[in-house]
Amino acid sequence: DWKAHPADKKTANAWELYDMSGNVWKWCWDGYGPYEPLFQQDPIGVEGIHKRVRRGGSWGGDSKTARATFRNWMNSSSSAGNVGFRLCRTIFKV
């Protein structure tokens, strides 16, 4: 099936987000560039750059790109039929 499917149809990931791998690329706020050499959890990438990270692969890709740790980039002024975005918010528990 060479198209995106409706969200919320697969199992949620560890952050309780659905369809994060393989449906459409997730266009991220993170700027694309090298990471620091030390281990980081949820790195934000380079600030002030027009190359934006996209993650998770899409219906038009293969299995090695369909994972959240795989990243590539696209210009912040670009669009494509296999790229989307997700609004997320951190909730602090008191």
C-alpha cells in the first residue's frame, strides 16, 4: 500500500506516540548536523540551521530507514507527500 495510513492504528512506542516508524517521515525541530561524541538521550541537534532533521522513514522507504534513530534532513522550506510532523508536548508530573 503506497500511501500513508491513518494515525493511531499501530502499537505506541515508549513515549506513548503512535506510528513513529514507517508511515511518514517526521519533520523535526532539530537542526541537522553532527552530534557530540558523548552519549546523549534525546539530543536536539544544531541550532540556527535550515537543514531540519526528519526521522522514522516513510511508506516509500525500506526497513533500515523505518526507525526513530535513523535520520536525514530536508530544508525547512521544503515539503513532500511522505513527510509530516507531530505536535508533542512535555508533561511534567508533580
